[in-house]
Amino acid sequence: MSPLDIAGFSVLLLLGGALCAMLLSRFERLLIPAAFSLATLTSLATAVAGFLAVLQGTNNAATVAMGLPGLPFNLRLDPLAGFFLVVIGLLSTFVSLYSIGYLRAYRGKRPITRLVVCYLLFLAGMSLVVLADDAYFFLLAWELMAASSYFLVMYEDEQAANRRAAFLYLLVAHVGAIAILLAFGIMAGLTTGVASFSNYTFDAMRAGQLSPAWAGGAFFLAFFGFAAKAGVIPLHVWLPEAHPVAPSNVSALMSGIMLKTSIYGMMRVAFDLIHGFPWWWGGIVLCFGLVSSVLGVLYALMQHDLKRLLAYHSVENIGIILIGLGLSMIFTSFDFQSLAALALVASLYHTLNHALFKGLLFMGAGAVIHATHEKNMEEMGGLIHLLPWTSALFLVGCISIAALPPFNGFVSEWLTFQALLLSPALPHPLLKLLVPLAASLLALTGALAAACFVKAFGVTFLGSWRGHRKKEQIGEVAFSMRLGMLLAALSCLALGVLPTLVMGWMDTVPLKLCGARIATSAGRFGWLWLTPSSQERASYSGPVVFFGLIAVVAATYLLLHVRRTAIRRAPLWDCGFERITPRMQYTATSFAMPIRRVFGFFFSIREQVEVTSPPNHPVMADSLHYRLRVRDRFWNWFYEPLSDIAFWIARRVGRLQQGRIQIYLLYSFVTLIVLLAFLG
């Protein structure tokens, strides 16, 4: 079987599994392990198909006569599609294992069948988006992915906030889909005209030649459409609303994989379908990436909801991916092929890394919520003693997303820095100013991300328990949930320790898109050292750092535990108070306060302090209530005015509904007259 056959068979199994799940709706005890075991196996097969496609570096194509007359479905599996199939399949395998234990909490409380069916369709839709080789099939797969994820977001539909978040997600997704449709229309209509359907395939678009103006229109329409799905600022408002309300296994897939299908679409359009662009296209992509990365991490720092914090960090990491993509486009336009390949590899590597550590973090957040029934970090604390496995694995995700060695996030951000530091080779003076500025903002993003996850882990897992639930009722999650998180954590470690081997495998992707490869330079000293451009400029050894850290930790442990008196326990300093309570701990609000003061312009902040005094002692305080609301300014700047205009138009148009048949007949008559006059 070819890699395309394996991927296609996996998709068919997912679609068949969704159909069979409807027949097993009465047997939920059997449905959960059966459906998610199927999802695990098919996801693993999808990852294998993608791995082989990238390793072989060849294109596999097929045509399926299933569409409309004259519009069959075209499929293609090349190295770019294969890489994203690996991203889809790898994380889906871990999340599907995790889901076997996670969904047991829903059994008996709400129907499971709808979630299982939409979950399988969601996986199938994401794979088909990557495999599609024509505009018609691509948009059908895109709609399958969007519709199934909409029902997953609205799974707990008894809450108004969930319905509102799902509606906002669907609205933004379809606005983006319209922009993608228009982009495909431009590329298809200007190749062989609109007289036939022969130009709807991606092969026809590749062969077509667009004028610079039409090519720019097609690219920026596609970029707008994909950016809406990816959560790029200012099109990000749906993301922090939808991800927190979805089940945590779905949040892991949406943040870890679904957002990456938009990155795939951008790369496919820019490097494959248009394959020729001026440098300022990449400059615009780079600027959107910078804004998304900095503002995304700032918004994340202000959050108290653990899943909402992670959702905003998806905005930040999509921004980092776009920085690499924009740099690659800039270098490509100036024909610096090796530098373009380096920037593209950095973008792709961070795409894979983000999928794994963000999936791990959402699974960890789901385990915390599953055990404590709390989403607010202010109501947590001390969970490292109650959930030791979950806390250790969540810490791995925190270290990875904070870009600290030896885990994978460090490697991809380090590669992005290497591409940025090679900017003096660019001839344009504006880029000589923009790219160093981008490097400084990326460094700021990294520092803020580290601070954010010190807050997330410290407030959630360290200290004492602050929640209302009894600690005795909190216990470690099921084995399948821990196994899914453990596999994701080991993958984060492997990608951080052995990046040279991964780059040797994925080198066919930049070779196809940029005409150059970096594996020769990166692996010049074997698997031990990574030298992305040359050993004179920079090098990194993941194995050396890993074993060095193990040696330091082991030596420290031995020094502290050889002598029993080396560690001395003493009472906690009480600051002069008679008794320390859990409510006196450092909170998420107090942690973020200094950053909120410095970057307050970017937020809409409302602070309220209510002091209640006893009737006989007005000077003394009886109780104090502190309320803080931090909102995204983009709501006030863009979306609230648009919403007000839409409702104003709707109210005016609503006046046409008179409830009288004579008026409606008059409308029909006037419409016919106008159409006859127009056609005449």
C-alpha cells in the first residue's frame, strides 16, 4: 500500500466508525472504548502514512469519482501534506487514548454518541483538508471539519455561554471560508477561464500565471480566511471563547491540530499554488505574527481560567509560526534559498512542537478539571500532592511551551532566532530595521511566556488547596488519561533531545517548497550537534544539555540526601499574623498585577473595591470585595461596533415583515420587474 492508500483507508475507517457509533448509541459502556480505540489505531496509521510520504519525498495522487458530475474528488499526498498528516496523526493518537478515561465522567450524565460521532468526523475532516487536491474537495473537507467542531464546542449546550461561543466560532469560520472560496475563485478563474470546471484542481492553479495584482488579491484573501481559523490577531476573538467551553480532549485537538490546518493552507497557497511573490507579502505575514505573539502572551497572563489561558497561548504560538513563515517568504523573494529553508524548517518544527506540548497542556488541564471540578486557578493550589502524575506531566508541558531546554519548544524558537539573526543578508533597508525588531519582540514573548507558566503551574499545583471541595475527594485520573499525557510528554522530550534526526527526516519539505535543504548543515556533526547554518555561527546539542541536567539534578539530590541534617524543616514564616490561611497565598491576580500595570494600554481594565464597615465603627472595615475585569480591547475597537451595525440593519430590514400577504405579493412583483429590467 502506498502512503496515500494508508491515509485514505484510515479516513474511511473513521467515517465508517462514525456511522457505526450511531448504531451503538444504547451501549455507551462499549461505545467509548471501541470508538476511541478505533480512533487511536487510525490516527497512528495516519501518522505512519505521513511519515512515509515525507521520508520518500514523492507525490501520490488519486481521483475518486464521488463528487458532482464533472467534479470528482482529487487527492494528493506530497511531503508538505505528509508532514501535517504526522502532526494530525501523532497528537490524535495520544488524545484518543486519553479520551477513553476522560469520557467516563460524562457517561450517565449526557449522551455520549453525539460527541463520539462528531469526534470521528472531526478527525476525518482534518485529514481530508490536508489530502484534498482541488478547491471543491478542499472546501467540503473544510466545512466537515468546521461543522463537526462546532457541535463539539456546543456539546454542553445547556449553558448559554457555550452556545454563544459556538455561534461566534461558526460565524468567524464561515467568514474565513468565504474568503478562501474567493481566493480559489481568483486562482481558478484566471487560469483557463470559467467556461469549464477543468480549472478547479490545484494542478490547474499551479500551471496558471497570475498578474501581480490578482496574485496579491488571491493570497491576501486566502491569508485572511486561514488567519480567521488560526486565531491570528485581530481575528482571534472566537478562540478564547470556544476552546475553554469544549471538552478538554476536543480543546487539545482544536488548539493542537485544527489551527495548524490553517498554517498548511497558507503554505500551500504561497509556496505551491502561487509560487512567486514580492518580499512585502512575507513582511505583512511577519508583522501579523509579531502582533499575535506579543499580544497573545499578554492576554494569557491576565487569565484566571486555566483553559482560557492556554487558549490565548495558542494565539501566541501561531504568531511564532507566522514569524518563521514570513521570514521564509522574505528570503525566498530575494532568492536566499538556504535561509528560506532554515526559516521554513523553524516554522514547521514549531508547528509540530506546539501540537504536542499544547495538546499535553490541554490534557493536563482537563485532568485537573476532571479531578477538582474547578476551572479557576484561584480555587486550586497544592495539587502536586494530590495529582502527582498530572502535575509532573503538566510541568513538562510548561517547560516545553516556555522554550526551555532540553524540551522541544526551545529548539524551534532557537531556530527562529537563528533565521532572524541572519537578517543582515537582506538588501532592503526596511527589512534591516524590521527583522531585528522582530528578534527583540520574540525575546520579549519568550520571557513573558516563561512568566505566564510560572504563574500557571505555581498557582495551580504549588502551595495549599484553596478550593471548596474536600481534598479527600480529589484523586489521580484514570490510567488511559495518564498514558496519553505521558506519550505526549515523551514526544516533547524526544523532539528536544534529537532534533537533528527529525530535521533529516523532514528535509524533503523545504527542498520541495524552497529548493534547498538544511539537513546537510544541521547534521554535519552527526546526531549529537545541531548546526542550522554553520558551526562557526551557532550550534546546540540537545543530548549534552539533557545528560548535563540529569547529572546536576542527580548530584544535587545526593548532596542533600546523603546527610540527614542537610535538609532542615522549620515553621513557615507567618509575617506577624497569628495564623496563615490558604487564602493568604500569592494568587494569579497578584502575580499578573505588575505586568498589567506596565502593559495596561492593551487591555480594557475595570477594578472595583467595595468596603463594608460596621454601623458603629465606620472607620473599620468589616468586609472587602475586590473585583477585576480584564477584557480584550479588540472587542471594543472592532467587534462591538460591527455587532451594533448588524443589529441596526437587522431592525430596519425587519420592518419589511408586515405580516400581510398583499405586501409580500407586492415584494415579489417588484422583484420580478427589476429582474426583467436587468436581464433585458
